[in-house]
Amino acid sequence: MTEDTNSLNVPELIKEFNEQGYLLLRNVLTPEKVDRLNAAIDEIVEQEQDSLAHNIYNSVERHEEIASLIDEPTLLPLMVNLLGFNIQLHISHLTIRKPNPQDVATESHSFINWHQDGPHPQFPQINDITSTYYIKTCYILSDMSEPNRGNTKIIPGSHNKPFKPDKQDVRDSVSGEVQVCGKPGDVFVFAQNLWHAGAPNHSSFTRRQLFLGYSPIWMRPIDYRTASDSLLKNATPIRKQLLGVIDDNPFKYYVPNESMVPLKQFFQGDAGNGGYSH
């Protein structure tokens, strides 16, 4: 689904997300913000070895401009209402794919075959269906408005039914596949259990996409253990929660006091007793 963020209808977006497993939100970031992020990425890439593709994890630690997206105000209420208010930053993953018309495979994954995200062994399944454990926001930072530019491929609705693609190779066409196309500043939101793939880049454009994922705070993050002092310095209570800092007692990750989860202010559903009383 495509939605303009000037008037996000959170209940409607939740319904669409639950049905399709993804959303495409237009104009989340201003052109000026996109320029600042791309300048930050230029600085980061200068520190890396030259490659057809870059996969840079824990990227919020690499530049404050990227860290500013941790609590992006346009998306935060939506994420809280998709996952609940007891959430944290799960991953921050910068992907860059240069033009690659020959489909040269690299150790840094110049393209990625069909998969669901998750651990190995995989998340538990019931009736061949995996639940949604975390959700990623993908900030599109280059012109991905046309297919075959290293776009993410998806199978809409494949998160909530027994499904496996009939072909694993992303270069082969799979029935029902969609290439996610967007302009700089658009954001693609998808569940970890949605079948997806990273297509080769056959264009003259360099793909730049930045993934920030969120999960329940009781899950271990993928690309960091604890946030650095520099990220926590002067952090708001909301950002501290999103960086997993709510209490010294790990039991509180499962049953936090309300004061520990300021994101609850954005939650529109029924939270129940939240485990706060026994």
C-alpha cells in the first residue's frame, strides 16, 4: 500500500499491513534530510574498501545523521501500534549496490535470493506460518522509482499463509512478485516474515537503502549488544527506550513498569494489564 505521510491513518495502515505484510509511505523525509543522510553515507563509504556492494550494520553508530532516524516522529506512532509499545531498535543496516549488469556476486551480497528474515534455526512455525517478530523500515535514499535498480522484491501477503517461492534465485521471476519502487525520502515498511529478495542492479543508478528494524525489547538485537555512551548522551527517554535502556533488572524487559516505556503514549490499542500487576 502507498500512503502519503501528511495524513497517516494508523488504524487503516495497520489493517493493510496485516493483510499485505508491507507498506510504502511517500515523502517521509524532506529532500534536505535525504541530502544530509547521503552526505553522511559518503563519509562512511570513504572509510570502507571499494566494492560493488556495501552492507554496513549498526550504522546508527557510524553517524549522528543516521542515528536521528531511530525515533523518526512520522513513523514512530505507526511502529508502536504495529508492534506494541515495549519495543527497541533491532537493527540499523545500510545497503549500497552499484550498477552490476553482469550480476557479479560479492561477499557483501550484491544481490540476495528469496528468504524470510530471522535466526538459524528459524523462528517457530505453526501450520507452516511464522509470526511477525520484528518489522523493518527501509529509507529509500536513491532514485528507486523504476524496477531493476537493485530494488527489493516482495510477495505481498506471503507473511500470513503457508508459502515458499517456486524459485529461490532472485534473478528468476516468481509468481506474484512485486519490485518495491520509490523515490528518495520514501519509506518501505515490511514484516520480517514477508518473503523478499534483493534484486541485482542492472541500471546506471547506485542503490542506497537504509534499514532500521524494531522488535520487542525482550529480543536480542541483531547488530549490537548495548548502545554506546555517545548514542545515549543527551538521549530523550523515548530514545533511551529504543536503545534498550529501561532498567538494570532484565526481568523488566518482559514486564516493564509504565514509567520505563514512554512509547506507550503513542499506543492506540488495548494493552491489557501488561504484566504490571501479579
